[in-house]
Amino acid sequence: MAGMPEAQIALLRQAIGVTLGAQALVVLSSLVLPVTAALVLPDIGLPKAAVGWYASILFGAGAVSTLATPQLVAALGPVRLHQAMLASAAAGLLALALAHPLALAASALLVGMAYGPANPASSALLSQLAPPHLRNRVFSIKQVAVPVGGASAGVMVPLLAATLGWQAACLGLALLLGLAAMAVQPWRWRLDQGSLAPGKGGLGLLAPFAAVLRGGPTMRLGLASLCFACVQFTFSAFLATVLVTVAGWTIAAAGLALTIGLLVSIAARLLLGWVADRVAPAVVLCGLGALMAAACLACIGLGPATPVWLVWLVAGLFGFAAFGWNGICLAETARLAGPGKVAAATSGVMMMIYLGACLGPALFGALLSGTGGPAAGFLVLGGLALAPLAWLRIPHAATK
């Protein structure tokens, strides 16, 4: 951050802290059910495939809520919107604690409504404060929120569920999110101002669609994001379930494997953001797609005889590749959008990401139930990971 005024550095650090912390807690909330599915679903009387249904509803709600994010940013300010996200996710955990199929669906809707605005709102804020030569790094640092939230879920949730019971764990985490929403308030007055201040109007609900569907590099980024999201969110939603039900692991051991992958992804996002500030982002994204496909192929034979070290290695590879692309994609989206259009363009790309987040887990869950094993699902995911290499190499998409 050399050469930046001290006041701008301070604001940028506060913005990263608020957006990273709030998103990490929302991500943690979204993984409470996937991590504890072996405990929760029998209590509710639902099959293991319900993990995929929950994820699809959650990310479907996220896709819808992201459409309204440009208006919400203009009406509330990005930090106030982050507070609303935390409140919605807390309400979703309270609904989950009711242990009823309808409450489970309501939980997915409420957490999804919190998940949707996170990236467009944070991109609108960070794009105002991050200098161009640091854009990929700043966005990648903020995207560390996803693996931090996921790793926290992998460690905290099984521990809380084992010691307090899964319903009490949901209540405790809901309280944590409520306290976080209040803790953000002092920073709101400095960050929700200027061009992002409440009452500055907004773009129409169709603006996110227009930003992506008009074609060009933004559309190619959106399509690549859809494919990569299928892999990323299926890994998050199903790794613990597959390891418990197919490989015979305990919930704690499965949560540890997920945590290992997410911890690797923290370092990966920081490293890849630095690389993408020096190398064409499309080249980095193509390399990550190839690594995702390799990880998927390595999972085809997953079963009780699979060595623990191999599962950890593959989980680390997933963490590096399937979670490393987001910050680069969002930074490129902000660069291509231009001033005043970052929230709309990011919302459009996020629509594609949430579509992938809905399709991936639902498709994998159907294949898991239909075939009795994970091989077919991982094979399909590998093909989706490779598909973007066909269009990300287009010269215009690779320019910086």
C-alpha cells in the first residue's frame, strides 16, 4: 500500500475487515447443515440427499437476493447491508434449530438471502478504495472470508454439536451473528458515505442481467464462474457427507478434511491474487480449472480403503483450485465494469455463480442417490471444471 494516503489506507483496512468478517460468518452459517447432516437429517426424518436440496434452495435465494443488491447498496449503504446480512443469517440458524422440514427450507431461504448480497456489496465498497495495481490482491484478501468461514464451520460446528447438541449449537451461532451485526456499527459512519451513501438511487433490477448477457469478457467470466461454482459448492456441501456415508469416517474426521482444504485455500487466495496482479487473470483461471479437474478425477475411487493422507491431499488440491478463483474473477469484473457499475456487474456474475451453486450440489446429490456412489458425480464435475478453458483463452478475455 506504499504511496497511498494514510487516511485511504485506514479506510481500506476497515472496509476489508468489515466485509471479510461479515462474509465469513455468513459462510459459516451456510455450512452448519452440511457439516452436521449426519446428525440433523435423521432427527428431521429426511434422506442424505436433502443436503443437496438445502444447498440448492440456499443458493437459489442467494441468486434472487443478489439482483436487488445494487438498489440495497444505494438505499442502505454497503456496511448497513452487511449488518442486515448477518441478521438474516442468524434468523436462518434459529429456523434450523426448530428441526422441522418446513423450517429447514425457511433456514435455507434466510441464509441464502444473507449470502446473495455479500460480494456485490463488498465489491462496490472495495472498488472505491483499492488502487488498480493492488486490485486482485485486495479482492483476494477479502475472499479469504469464504475459506475462513468454512474452516471455522469444520472445526466449531462439530465440536459445538457434540458438546451442546446441534440445536443448541445453532442457537449459540445465531447469537454470535447478532453480536457481530452490532459490533460493525461504529465503522458504518465512516464507510457508508460519499458515492455509496444511502439515497443515491440505483440501477434497475435487470441491470445485473444486462451486464452479463451483453456478451464480451464479462459474459465469459460469468460462464466460467458458473462452471467453477458447481465444483466449489459441491465440494463444500458434500465432502463431509461422502466421507461419512461412503468412506465410513466420523463426523469430526470429515470436518477436519474439509477444514484442511479450506485452510489451504486461505494461502491460495493470497498467493493467487498476487500472481494475478502480474499475470493475465484468464491464464491463472485456466490453470485452476485444470487443477480442479484433476482433484475431481482423484475422488472417483473414494471409499473405505482410501488412505487418510490421500483424502487430505485431494482436499488441499480442492482448496487451492476450487476456492482460489473467486477473488480474481471479482476483481476482473470490477475492472471491466467501470465506475458506478461495479455492483450491477458483480451481481450479474454472482447470478451465474449462484446458478452453479444450485446446479452442482443438486446434480451431484441426484447422481449419488441414483448410482449409490460418488464416482459419476465427480466425473461430471471434472468435465465442468475443464469447460471454461475453451473460452477463457480468447485473447480479449486474457488482457489485463
